Amino acid sequence: MVIYKSGTKAFNLSYRVGGRQRRYTIGQWPAWSVVAARERAKTIRREIELSCDPLGNRQAERVIPHVSDLIERYKDEHLPKLAERNQADQISMLTKLVLPTWGNRPVRDICSADVNKLLCQVASGRHRPARTNKQRSKQKHQDKPKPTPIRANRLGEILRKMFNLSVQWKMREDNPADGFHKRPENARERFLSLDEINRLSAALENSTDTRGADVIRLCLLTGARLGEVRHARFEQFNLDLLIWLKPAAATKQRRTHRLPISLEVADLVRRRQSAVPKDCLWLFPGDVPGKPVHEMRRYWQGILKQADISDVRIHDLRHTFASLLVSGGASLEVIGKLLGHTQMSTTQRYAHLMESPLRESVNAVAGYVKSKPSQHTQQVTSLPPQLPASTPPVLSATSLNASSPAPFSGPAKEAEYGGGWYSYQAPLRLQRPQ
């Protein structure tokens, strides 16, 4: 027992490990009795004999990384490699959904059950604070929050990547988020019809905001993402070669994308050159000096209202561009290169649009099968008038040439086989010559 200057009494155990003198505090008196302290000292002595350092283990426990430490390192080392919007989205989910639940827990204590529990909570949705009185009154009538299964899938992917890095950083040995339950997702497939495209074009022509109208036109004419169009610069366009060279920093796949452009796009770029100041680098400058245009949602909603179109996002113009390419006979490989896809699986979502030429071929085959060959078969004419009606026709085998069609009698009959129809006629009997 050791008595400190403050009067506190504690039970300590002194030992030597690796040539170093160590002092391990068992506990304070009277919380620990003499008998309990002696039993604990015996246990520690046995651990020391097995080359264990109790005090070193206690100090290591104090520096065990927590989930909050893992998130900070993840944000410092991994997120700078991603696009700015992706960074902001991941930071928001980690800050609002993960830190309040796991922030103070050690990284090694998180298990698969904890991951599934958290993702189930995210998938069930949560109440969001209303900003206006109208939103608050509407929120009162809602019995349950709106489910967010896709949000849970995105958070699961973030956790899987973060814990993979924790294994590389020697924070734990396995990944508890590996193989998490992924909720089914239905990809949005909204394409503008030709009539909607015409109404949209008319609304853009009548719009007083030429900058917003040109942003929408460029999205539809090139299939580019809205962020790529907003951050477009004049230096990226080669109007002589009709090329738009998107830098890697402006694309989602973080690769340079060389996109051929049409003459209409070249005319749009020239029109923008005459509309903006000469020292401006942005194709669509924003209201803040030196920044590109930022807010397009309000303008887009106004255009949709004028064009009498509903349930369409600006990103659906990219899908419409791909559907027009498919209708023009472009292959999936060409569509993937024009859209800037790095994986063929991303372009496969447009494969079902290529069923129309296949269906035409199948219908053509069905037309041949359903046709009536009896129209092309040669039928035997009626009996000659000089023969009696009771005399049957006599045909010899020598009277039939090899190229002569087989004789048939009676009307053509039809039968069904294999989903199609074919026609047949009963052949005549040949009488051998006497």
C-alpha cells in the first residue's frame, strides 16, 4: 500500500519488464480491500511471468482509436481524392448519421450487427426540422417520415470504404461493413418524348433568360452533366475541330473527356462569346464575380411549367440524349464514349432501348411464318370437259418431271405449329399403268 501526500491510499505493484522498472496501480483503498488487492497482485504476477506488460497494455488501451478519430483521418486522407460535391455529401452523412451514434466507441468494437442496425435506422427515414410555418403544418399531418433506402445504401458504401482503410491503417483486423444488406434500387428512366422536346425548345426560345436557356440547350445537345456545363470555360472548346475537352477536375470520373460537338453547339459557344465580357473565362458566368452560374433549379421549374412538362430533372436530359442516340442506331460503346462512362455496366442501363430494331427483325420472321404458302402452290385444274365426271384422273409417274410441283387435290387446309400457321394440301394418288 502507498500513502500519497494528499492522504489517498492505494495498492501498487512494482515489477521490472525489459530492464525497466514499472509500477502498476491496482486500486484505491477502501474501494479495494487488502485481500482483493493481494489476489489481483497474484494474477498480475502470473501475467508478467508470461512476458506480459500490464501497465503497457493499460496505456495502449488509452490510445485506442475511436470512430471519431477514424472519421477525421478518413476526411483528411481519402476525401480530398474525390469530387467536391461527393466530399460534401459524405461529410454530411458521417457528421449527421455516424458521429452521434458511434463517435465515442472504439473502432475495434463496431460489429456487423451495429452496421445493420444503423443502416436500418437510416432506411426508415427521420424527421427533418421544418423551415417555414407551412412546412411545419404539413409535417404535423405526416404519421411517419419518408423512407430513405437509397440513402442507407450510400452510407453503407461509405462505411465499407472507411473500414477497409481502417484495416490498412492497423486500427482493426476485419471490415464489419463488408457484405452489408443492400436495399433494392430502381434506376430512374425518364426520357423526353419528341413532343416534349419540341415544347421544351419552344419554351427556351421564348425565355428572357438567355443564359439559363443556353445552359439547358447545352445539356440536351451534348448529354453533359449540369456541373460540367456550369463549369465550362471558353478555352475548353475547339470550334475548328468541333471538340469539347473537359478537364479531369470537372468530370465525375476524374478523367479528361474529349467530346465531339455539333455545329449547333459551336454556334451556341460563339453566341456566348459575344454575350459575356471579353475577360470572362466562364461560358456561363454567375451573379458572383469570378464564379460560374450556380442556381438553376428555380429557372428549370419555370421552364417546365411553360412547356407543360412534369416529373423531369435536368439530369434526365442526359438520359434523353442517350435515348436519341439509340434511336439513331448508335451502339452502346459509342453511347458510353459520348457520355464519358468508364465502365460498360453503366451504359447497360440503355440496352433495353435497343429492343426496337430487334423487335422489327422478329416481326419480320413472324410475317414469313404467318404467310400462307398455298397462294404460291400450284393446284390441279378442274377436269377436262371431254372426260366423264365419273372417270377419275389418271396420272402416270412418267408424266411428272423432276421440276414439276407435286400434285395436290382438294382445298388447302391450315394448321398451327410452333406458334405459327402453315398450309398443306392432300396429294393425289398415282395410278400405275396397267
